[in-house]
Amino acid sequence: MEDKKIIALMEGYAAGNLSEEDAAAFFQWYSQAGLEEFRRIFSQCRLQPDSLPGSPDMPEDLRTRLEQSIQAYEVQEQEDITHSIPLFRRFRLGWAAAVLLLTGVGAYYFMRTRSHSPVMIVNNHPLSNDAAPGTTKAVLTLADGRHITLDSAQFGELAVQGKTSVMHKNGTISYIGSKDPIEKIATTDVLYNTLTTGRGEQSPPLTLADGTRVWLNALSSIRFPVAFSGNIRQVEVTGEAFFDIAKDQEKPFHVTSKDMIVEVLGTQFNINCYPDEPDSRTTLVEGRVKVIAGQELVLEPGQQASVHAGIHLVKDADVDQVVAWKTGLFNFDHADLQTVLRQLSRWYDIDVKFEGPVPVRSFHGKITRDLNLSQVIRLLQDVKVKFRIEGKSLIITP
């Protein structure tokens, strides 16, 4: 779809005058657009904050992207003597809740519609010794061992694997098999590819041969067949990945990781199985899955299976917090300092070192993942923890 058409749809949605057909077209584009493309389109829209509706029925993930694009965040004061500090509070008054102002010194402000008073969020001058946020990038390893680096500069047909073409189009890596049934039957050899992200990288969307879509967080990988054969569709995952499984009643989809197997038919879920995390977690967004880790556990939407010395059910998981990385956010829900720093280490490609004992601190709130590291640690330092950057290391001192 051309930019002009998308811009018109976005402006029409803001004005509340889209037809059902146009609204469906807008959300179809939105569901496939990456964060960078969304912001590029948003920046071209002619939107008047005073005329925009509150949009109470706006989908939560769309609201999040809009809030990120406007940079409308509010710093709160330290809450209690346990040093639990809210970093940012999400603004829930819809598209018209805030407007971004950029001053000459580079500080971000937003206008609150109730008080009309500007509040500074964070100084935008990065430190001279700093770390930039991660980027959309990954490495694709083909069946013959060749490596292809995937970034915004790679487009078109990347490779041919057996009867399957590997394409990069509209920011998505797609595996497109032959539609000739005779050729499908003749293909007996199973070829495997692996998509890998390093620290400071997040993969573009990956569409497998069956139509399943996968997103990889930093320091993650997925090994998959270029074409699915047999009665089971199976892939292997390390790190963190979000899945949107294509439905196929005759071929269930299996995701294996270091200590669990997830069986699905058609659904959306997130897997977090980093080796440095205390447990592995499968969180169900929609549909139904079975998690196998010694025992079996069937999840309903909003539930989570936590695997550590057995399998445990979390009935009311915070799904928004779990999948925040996919929409460009850090989302901390009373997370301890080590949890926060593990995420920063993977996203900013840094090593974390402590001088002295590890401070006992708790954090909650949201931060956009497009800030420089120095901007993030300015906020973290408000809980009486000192940080400094030395080369590729982040040093923490009580």
C-alpha cells in the first residue's frame, strides 16, 4: 500500500470517519508494520491534537505505539522507602492526551491536556561515552552454512533453498515454497535454516513456509525447516521469541527450547528461555497451548507456564509486560535490579559489572527502547544507585 493511502487511513482513523472497509485496511497494514515504518508514517500525518478523539476503544498495542511516537511519558516521584520507583506512567487518555515539544537544548516535554503545564521527561543530550539502542538486524544461516546479514539494506530474493525462495520484502523475511503439488511431493530432503540475533539486535518479522510469523528479541535464535514435511511442524528456539502460528489442524506446531516443548495448533504466544534467566516462561496471548516439561500444562489466554525445578502455572500473567519488547518498550513490573540489567545488557550490547554488593532495588514502569543507554541510566540513578559507562561495560556502585 502506498504511503499516501496509509497516511489518509491513519488521519481518517484519528478523525473517527473511516468506513468499515477502510478501517479493516488500516488495521491490516498496522498489524504487519514494524515500529520504524509506523513512526515514519505517523510523522507525515497532519494531526491536530485538539481535534483528536480520546478513542477509548483504541486497541492497547496501537495506543502504545502512538504513545511511543509522541514520546508522552511522565516521570513520577519515588513511591516508598523500599526504593521502588515508577520510571514512566503510561498516558491512557487516547491520541489527544499529549503533544510533543522539542526545545533547543534537546529536552523532551509533553503537554498534559488537563493542566496544560509542560513537564520535562529526560534530557536528550547523550553522554560522550555512551551506547546506542539496538537495531533491527539478524543473521540468516543457510543449509549449506552460508551466512546472510539481514538489515534494512537487504531486499529482494536472498537465496533459494531446495524448492523454496527466501525473500526480503516490506521489512519481512518470507519463505515461499513451490505451489506445484508434484514438486512438493518430489522434495524429500529436509533443509534447515537458522535466524540469529546478537546483543543489540532484534530480528525483522520472519514468515515461515506455512505462514507462521516469528519475531526474535536480542541474543536469540530459531532453527526451522525451509519447508515443513510430515505430520508435525517443529522449530527450535533459544532466547526470546513471539509466535503467531498459522492454523493447520492436521499438522500441530511444536516449539522446543532448552527445557520445554510447546504444542499448538493456531495461536499467539511468547517464549522466554534465556540461559541467564532464573526460569523459562511461555505466555499465551490467544488460543490454547500445551507446555511439556516433565509434566504437562494446558494454558488459556492470559496464563503463563514457568519452568524451574518443575512447571508452575501463573493464572494472571501481565501479557502487556511480557510482549512489550516486541512493540519497542522495556516494561518493568516491580523488577529487581538484576532483571533490569539483564535486559539492558542484551539490548545495548554491554557487560554489567558490580563494584561491591548488589544493591537491593525494585523498579516498575515503562521506557522506550530507542533511548541511548545514558538516558536510561539517568532515570535509574534516582534510586540511589550509581552507574558509569567504561567502554563496553556498565559499572554499578551502591
